[in-house]
Amino acid sequence: MAGLVWKAFQHYVAEDAFFLKAFAQAYALAVAQTHNTDQRDTLQTLLAGVEQELKLHHGYAESWGATLSQAHMPSAATKAYTNMLLDVALNQELPCILAAMIPCTRLYAYIGCQLRAAALAAPTVIRARGPYASWIKEYSSDDFLALPALKEALLDKLGTAVPYGTLRQLYRNAMQMEVDFFSAQPGVSSAPSVGMLVIDFDDTCTVTDTTSLVFNTAIDATVEAAQESERAAVRKHLEATRDQLVQNYVQEQQKLYSELIPEQGGGSSNGAGQQKASAFVEALSDFDRRMNQVVVDSAILQGIPEGRLTATGQLIGLQPGCLTVLSRAQQLGVHTHIMSVNYSSEMVQAALRRSRLKPIISEASDSSQHHDIVIHANELSYKDGFSTGDIIRRVQGGSDKDALMMQLMQQSTSAHAPSNSSSGNDNGTADDRKLAVYVGDSPSDFAPLLRADLGIVVGQNKLLRRVAKAQGVKLKPLTAAPANGHAEPFSLYEAESWAAIGAFLFGPDPSKALTPPPSTQKGKQAIKVPKVLTVAGSDSGGGAGIQADLKTYQARGVFGASAISALTAQNTRGVRGVHTVPTQHLSDQMEAVLSDIGADVIKTGMLPTAEAVEAVAQHVQRHQVSALVVDPVLVATSGDSLAGSEVAQALKTHLFPLATVITPNLPEASALLGGQRVDDLDSMKQAAQELHKLGPKYVLIKGGHLIDPPSSDPNTSAPTDRNNSTQSAGSSAAGYSGPSALQTSPEAASAAQDSPAQSSEPAPATSSAEPEPPADASLSEKKNGHGRLSVGQELGDIQPDRHSAATEQQATNPPEGEGGGAGEYTAGAASPSNSSESNHDNSGAAVDVLFDGEQLHVLQAKRVRTQNTHGTGCTLASAIAAELAKGQQPLLAIQKAKAWLSSVLQASAAVHIGTGPHKPLNHGFETNNWAQQPAPSNLHKPALDYRLYAVTDPACNARCQRSNAEAVRQAIQGGVTLVQLREKDADGGAFIREAEQVVQVANESGVGVIINDRVDVALAVGAHGVHVGQDDIPARTARQLLGPGKVLGVSVKTVEQAQQAAADGADYLGAGAMFATATKDSSTITQETLQQICEAVDIPVVAIGGMNAANATSTLQAGCHGIAVVSAIFGAQDAVAAAQEIREAVDLALGKT
């Protein structure tokens, strides 16, 4: 801190003053935008804070003898941020302004805290009298630290009015601009010159110590080799041995530490302290050698097949950011070494062999290449392909690490020595030679940490801190390290994360390219293109995989990019062969897309190897992709296993914790849960809850394999909790269509067992209906009598007789996802092409189960009788990804995706492509209708819940001093199931802004929004439909303008009007007024007329006019589907309570309680 050039700091103050003036202007514009008193007060408080900061800047400058010139020319980075901020403030809404401002305040607060921690680690004289002490005190004060939280709370409150994707992009861009602002300041130290990076493995690179993995691998291998009758006893014995070894190690370690380290007091930072430290390291190393011998004597490490630990290593979880630092070190040509006391260098190598990393084992190569990561660790001794139980001892403890560190530093010094040193000192000075850095976390790392030019401590190991204190070594924040990177004597530096280590050692990551902010200038429309990257296999037949994904993205209005994981040779009859794309090339594809085009969402399909799974996880984290949809392609409809257990385990370990949504079918859910039974609704619910424990935010289990799902009327919602009821139209990716009811059950997640069973999928396999054998030798030929693997053969509990008879008589399904349907089918006895019957199979509904961590949602839909089911799983997952990319909340994204897939299936039913049993879909049916018949009138139309239909009223909301959006939020909280936005006096622009806010609020809860009269507004904001009266735009015209995908409601008073409205394309009717009302001048109708209207049409009827809790029951007895309410809800001061009362009465009358 004291080494910062004074003039550089003066320049920074001038830059920051320019910055703050722009912030003050932005706050003033924000204040002018808001009419809410509380929000205005908050913004004025923040504005006053900025003005106070400006005064402080001038005060500091004056005390330092400097001036803040009005003519100061800001840097390009400063100007870029301020221009962006003012542009947003002039042209966008208040939440956008906040999103663009918060990163600055949040980063300043973070820097203030970091500098304060560094100052506390500095000598007292610098801490108290340093020239920047007052500056640090200001920006780490409680008052300043409260500012970002205040802004964030306001953004949380207002942000629902703006699409999340817009706010996220503004926030990210602003944060990067703030980093650029600091990086552009003169005098800012560049990153130190690092020549060698040495890193410990366990608990430093990994999320946990991996010794137990070696033990457990040995136990599993020995048990597998034993006679089946002896396996239980063998496992019990070996696990007891393992537990005894661990217990003995802990006890002996505690005894050693109590002898070597005093409970209180610290050591001295001098020569005597250094000798004491050396003695401690040697004593600890002797202990480690003895413990290793105890392990060898126990024989617990015997019997591991050679190469088995490679598979184990691939499943090891690594610390976030660790691989990024290793990759950057390689890119910069830094010699990198992994130094570990681990028993298996093979396992360490497998854990690090990810992305572009190519680690080698030191003893396996004469010399490392410049860009290699060299692993120094122990190895198991092998004979005749199995471990003997002995260890090849290379790095057993701290003294071995220290000796190796000294050797590596000597080699590094020679490699980086100046070619023409005039001083005669080949090592150079502390400032000109390249650094040797060591990163570790445990007492065995203590000696090499001190020996390195810079020792960095990660993690919270208490024993290491106890050792450091006893030896007189100070632990300081990494921010307190000297700018040249050379540690002060007897000092180590603590890092909060691997990201902090990478930033300190190598500077800003150039791969974090700034996405240009959207244009917000007046007269220019910002264009935000939603983007999805699909990582999956290629289907040569064009029905599934990458091909289905890209067709879906085009149809759903998003930009699609692809990274191909496998190439399949297949058609509608089966799979002939699969070629796995090398992991490195798969990674290169992802990096090429993400580093340039970017992606809002990544969707995965067939990932053929554990390495491929890990590569995807790395790119999701590295590029901070905000949403991930995982279609875990493991098991085909026929039961064929499409991936081995290592892939299933990798999915659970690496991708599920990152996933927004996972979409397994029944066999896949079973496989992921170790073969547990998943074949009815109850087991689907349990499976969804157990899979949710693995980390995904949403679990959608597709129930197309159910032969006898629960019978129910899919047009009617089952009883639900009134505060959580939502509905959806769609398909369970099973080849069926029709309106669906989304039933919400408040079943607690705790009902599931504490931990899911481990996966036990078989080895990769495939099948084909054609006589040719698989082209790829890796494909298994294990089949049943029908020429395919049955689900029962592979999973034990799900038997093949759960498939329909029609499907059983047909040839093998292609693999799901990249080679077939989602394991779902609904082929009927008669082909739709030669049958006059409806495509709907009324024999039963298809059922999916969705779990969001709190609620279980049961989604039901009618089946479509069709053979065109190839690629439905891919299509559903891709449609979900598309909706997420467009900014939809996950629940609504799933609903919309399922509704659209239902439309695809229905429109594709008469299409015949190929001669096999599983034909592809027509994803582009809306623009190319191959069947040459009128598109179904209910294509992907949302199914709405008409029970409690709330109609907004501006006058009511004005009296209650709340906006339409807030009124709707309260109404939905009280149980409203459908909202109509009625703004008779608002002009187009104001109406659209109101409608956008209301749609955003309703979408969060899955509640539909109808716009009164204005077709243009409904289409502009993506509302569910329009309601027109007898004096408004004609219903037939409204239907033509809306198209088939939107809901149309019509107000009627007579049977004749009702029948005409239905013929004109209405989806529901509003009949009334039933009672006189002050909100609208309208004549009333009788209860008898209402009943006649209900009987005269086949579409839902809603009673409207003067409706409330008192008259709901009698009105609903006429046969209508719900009631429409205005003032009884929006005229009440407590809209939540009013809606709750009416909802209870409605549910009671309809028998929904």
C-alpha cells in the first residue's frame, strides 16, 4: 500500500471524481422516474451519499495539495462505463439503472474490506499513518458497506418488472467495466512474473481428501473378486480395517501435535525459529512414513486392478477455479507441478486430465515438456495386473516435499536465469527473477510454503494455522503480499479462492470478454438474441440429437449452436454404429462457441464418457452460463444401456449440482438411483425428490413409460393447494398432446430417503432392428430374444411388459436423445393416416412429475396415437432450454415447452418419414405443414384455470394506492388462478408497459394473463390471450389476428351470442352481468340464462358481474367453470385476504377442497 506511486493515486482520485459525477446524474434521473415515495426516499439517500463522496474527494485532494481539474480527460475505460450508465439512465427503467450501478458499489465495498485486512497485517506505523489510511477507512466503514445492500434490496423489489436476462447482462457488463476502470489506472502493478507453480493436491485442488477413495476402491475390487457367498463378510472385514486405520491415524496425529506444538504462544521469526520449524517438519514426516507402513502391513490396498484408479480419479470433485488457474499457467508457459502424498499418482493424473490439461507422472517421463503439468506422488505397486498392497514411496511427508521443492526451484532458477547477467549472480535479484509459488493447505505443506518465493494458503486447515503460529510464521491476506510477489520473511498469504489466486498471479483473465451492452439510445431498439448451446450426439436420420435440438431452437425463436459429442449411424429402424468424439475436440467446440458467441443456456443430451461430462461442467463454470438443462441420456426405450455407470456417476457428481432442470425418463431415473423401482406415480414422486438431493433446481421425470397412469380428466385440475395451483398444457415428451392439468401437491421433500442409492448401470450397449452388426466395436451385443436388451435385463425392477403391446411387436427403438424418442411412445393399433378417429387416445392420460425442491407437481395430458415419437426427449429438453434463454422462469418454461411439444406431436401424427417404427417429428409444422391439412386449432394453446378469474380495475387500485402489478401480485398470493388486465383509458405505450409488468408478475407463479380488448398489446407482451366484448373487435377477427396459439374469451348475455362466439373461435365465455356492479354499466342476466349458456356450448363459461364470496356458490351451481371478480378483490385494502376468502368459496362449490 505504501508503495503506491503518489501521482498515480492522484490520477485515480480525479478519474473517480469524474465517475461519481456520472453516478450523481444517474441517481437524479432515477429519482425523476419514480413516483413511489419510499423508493424516491431511498434513491435520494443514495444520491446524497454520492454527493458526499464527491465532497470527500475534493477534501482529500485539498489536503494532499492537489486539484480536481474540470478539464481532466478520463481514460477510455472510465468513459465507457459512464457513457453506458448515463445511456441506461436516460433510456431504460429504474431496475436497469440499478443493475448498471450496483457492481461499482459492491466492488468498492469488497476492495475496501480487502485493503482494510491488508492494512491490519501491515506494521503499525503504516497502518496508522500511511497516506491512504483515511481512504481505506472510508471505503471499509459500516456506512459505506450498507450502500450496496440498500441498492440490492431495491433492485430485488423492482427487478421483477424487467426480464431477468436483461438485468443480468447489464450487471455483468458493469462489473467488467469496473474491473477495466481499475486496470486502466496508471501505476497499477502488473501481475508478478511467475516461473514455476507448485500445488498440493488433496484439499488444495480437491473438495475433500481422496485417501478414502483409494481405500474404498480397493475394498470394492476385493469384494467383487470374492465368492458371492463370502462378499458380505469380506466387505465387513475390510471396512472395519479401514475404519481402524483412520481412527489410529487421528489418535496418533493428535498425540504427536500435543507433543510438538505448545497450546499457547507463538514462536520467533528468527534462525532459532527456523531450526525449530525444520525439526517439526522432520518429526511430522517420520510420523507419515510410519503411518504409511501401517497401511501397507494391513494389506488393505491389495487387489486393485491396474487402471481401476483412473476411473476413480475421474469422479473426484475439484475446487472451483482450480482448473482455470492450471489452464492459465499452461497458457503462459509456467512450469507447473502437482506435489502430493497421495497413494496413487494414477488417480491424481485422472482427476486433472480435463479440458486442455495433459498432466504426466514425473517417473513416467524422462523430462517434462514446457507446457506439461508434472505430478509428483506415490504409486501403488502392481504385479500381474493387480496391486500388491505395497506403495512405491516417492513423496511421503513434509520433508520429501521440501526436498523436492528445493530441487524444483534450483531447476527453475537455471531455466529462467538472465542470459547476460552483469552481476555474476545467475539467480538475479528478488525483483527480476521469476517467482516460484507454492499453494497448499496442510502441515505437510508448511516447509515448501516457506521455501517458495511466495507461499499461498487455501482452505481453513486449523492444524496448519496452529503450526504457523507455533513457529512464528504470520498469515496475511493475499492482498497484503508485495506487488512483486516475493513474500516477506516468515510470512504466508491466505487466499479466499482459486479465482483470487489466479487474479493475483496472472492478472485479469482475457477469456472473460466483455459482452457489448445493448444499445439504449433513443430511436434505437436494443436487440437481445437468446442463445442456446446444445452438447449432444448427431443423429444421421435427422430425428433426434443435435438435429432435433437445432430444429427446436429455430422453431422456438432462439439462436442455436452445437458441440457434437458422438456421431451415430442410424435411421428410423435402429442404430448401426456410434463414434465417440474425442473429449479434447468436444471441449474445443464448446470453447469456440462460448468464447465468441456465448450462450444463455447449455443443454446436454448424449454424453458418452465421464470425461465428456466433466468437460461440460468445466465450461459451464468457466463461462458462468446461467442455466443448464440436462437430459441424462442413459437408457433407451427398449432398455438398452447407452452409457456406463461411470457416466451416470459423473452426471450426478459434476452436472446435476449445476443444473437448472434435469429430464430423466423412468428407466434413466431408475438407473440414476441404482436400479430402484420407478414405475408408478408414487415411485416417480419419490425418485424426483431423491434426484433433487443431487443438486438440480428442478427435476422433471417423464412418465411416458407408465402403462396405466392415473385416470383423470386432463381438462380439469385436481384438488390443489390454493396458493400453489398452476396449470399447463402439454405433453410428457411421450408422444401425446392436449390440455394438461398441473397438479400441485405440498408433499414435503423430507419424505424422500436421506440419500439416493448409487448408480449401477451396465456397460455401454446399443441395438438395431437391422441385420448389420454395430459398426463400433465398443457397442455391446448383449440382447434378449427380441433382438434387444429389455429394461428388466438392465435395471432389474422395470420389466419389458410395461411397454404397450404395439411397441413390443415393433423393432427396437433407437437410443433416446441422440438415437431415439425419449423412451416414450404411444403407437396405437391403427395408424392415424388411415383412421378417421381423433389422434387423442382417451384410454388414459400421460403423467410427468416435476419437483422444485418444495412442491411436487403432477402434469397430466392426453396421449396422441402416433408413431412419430423419435426425438421427443431431445425436443422437450431443448424447448425448455429455449424458454429459459428467453428469460422465462423454470416452471413456466417447462409448461410452455410441454405445450409446444404437444402441438408438434399432434401436427406430426399424419407424417410418414422412413420405414421404421419410430418416425421423426415435424418441428417446423407452423411454417411447413407436410400433412397438407389445416393445423389443429388448439396448437400449443395454454390451458388456463378459470376458477377465480380476477379483472383489474384502475380506479380500485388507485384508491388503494397500489400499481396494477402489485395488485395482481397480491391477488395471486391469495389464490387467483387467472388475471385479466383491463385498461380502457390507457394509450398503447402506457398499456404495454403496464401489461409487461403484470405478465412478469403472473409468470412467476404460472398464472395466465388475458388482455382486455387489445390484440396488439397481447401479442406484444406475450400474454396468454385476449377478451373481447360484444361491442369490441369481432370475435372472428380477433381469432384471425391472434392465430391458433392464443386464448380468446368473449362476453355474452344470451345463448345465441354464446353459440356464435364458440363458432367464431372463442375458447371461453364470460357470461353476465350476474349482479349489478359499480365497475361497469351492464344489464344483468338470470341464473337460468347462465345455466342455458353453460349447456349450449362445450367451452368453459365464467360468470361475471358483482361476484363475491357470498354469491359464488349459487352461481357456480349453474354449471360454469369459475367466476370473474373485480372490486371484491381489487377494491379491498387487503387483496390477499379477499382473494383467499373467495377462492375458498369457489373451491368448496366446485368440490375442489
